[in-house]
Amino acid sequence: MEDDRNMGTDVSGGKHAAVRKRHELILKLVREQGFMSIGGLAERFDVTPQTVRRDINILCDQGLLARHHGGAGPVVSTENVDYMDRKILCQHEKQMIAKLVVEHIPPRSSLFINMGTTTEEVAKELCKRDHLRVITNNLNVAKILSNNANIDTIVAGGIVRHRDCGIVGESAIDFLRQFKVDFGIIGISGIDLDGTLLDFDYREVSAARSIIDNSRKVFLVTDHTKFGRNAMVRLGSFAEIDALFTDRLPPEEVLENLRRNEVGLYYPNPKD
């Protein structure tokens, strides 16, 4: 029986790939069964219970599983991870995604940027560019972009959410609908394996829908933890986006849906 005490997130090569694969299979089993015990998972993967506990802790810290006595279950679909926790979760991966997407934004472009910690990393990268016009319903994005005097930032009016400084409400949606821009950059809370885009707050979804409907191209920016993640509000589907920017190759079911809908896929070269 295997005990991979030394197979942490900083290792590379075959062992790291094996851990990632086991994590993906654990997530799949939990979604299918509703609950999996530590003993059952240890037997299934021929590893020690200590290894399974570490796996569960990692997946729970990423917001992908919920801890239960003796095992783990799926996360609830009604509540997101706290904003400050999301801000540091996969921060390096979000920075890589931001660098990728900004490479596809030419000078003198107009953009929408919605709420989310990944889109805030995109805003930081956009600060290195000039002659952009950005419309946002995210006060954090506006504050970041204000550091560049050559970027015009337009902020939607509405209700400010205290937890993350996002702006929601009918007035924000009406404001966003007044524009037609070159690029809409949106984050998301979850992506079902069938390609459905999911979020937790219907008010946030309404604003994101306005961005999708009024952008000539839509870029979805999201890290790997969102693939297969549950959330209760439907935003749309892959059929409505032009490109997905992420930090690693998505699961095969997601890849198939991307191909079917002719969505561009961008993720870092593993050798970089």
C-alpha cells in the first residue's frame, strides 16, 4: 500500500501527475456517490488513510470538497468560498492566466471586466498596457486600473457588495447594457462538465449576462479548481464564449465540449 508523504504540490514528474490524477478521480467519485469514506477511498486507490486525509484536506482547501466525519462530500451549491480565501487560492495560477489573456488584448481596445479574483489579476496585468477603455462592475478592478493614467476606467453604479466590492443591482445591469465593447473578460465560480457556466449569486450572473451579450468577443478566465464545481445559478454555456484561459489542461469531458463549440483553449506551456 502506497503512502505518498513526500508527494506534495512542489514535486514534479510522474509522482505529481499521479497525485493530480487521484485527486480528479476522488472528485468524480464523491460527485457520483455523494459521500466517500476515508477507508473506502484508501482501498479504492491502494493508498494509506493518511494519504487520503491529505488528499481531502488539499481538495477542501481548494473549495472542491466538504469535510465530513470519516470522509468527504460535495460542496454545497448555494454558497461560495469567502472572498479573502479565494484571493489567495491558486494565486500563482491566476497570475499565469492573467498574463495569457492580456497577450490577446491589443492596444486601444475596449473591455468589460466583471467580478472575481481572477479578473482582478487580469486588471493588474492590463496596467502594463496603455490606451485601453475598461468598463467594470468591480471596484477592486477600478482601483487597480486607476494606477495607469492612460487607461480610462468607467464604473457601473449600483449596490456595492461588502464582501468583495462587486457592484450589483438593476442599475448596474442597465448601465452595462449601454455599451458594446471589443472584449468581455469574465470569471466564473463553477463549470459543469457538460459546459454549463455556473455561479452562486443571481445578481452577479445578471451583470455577467449583460457583459456576454454586449461583447464582440468573450474571454472566460478560470483556474482548474472550477472544472466540475457545483454552483446553483446558470450563467450560460461554452457556446457563448470565444476562448477559455486556464492554468492546466481541463478534464476530457470539458475538452470535448470546448471542441464541439469551437472555443479556443489557452493554458501555459508546462515547461514554462
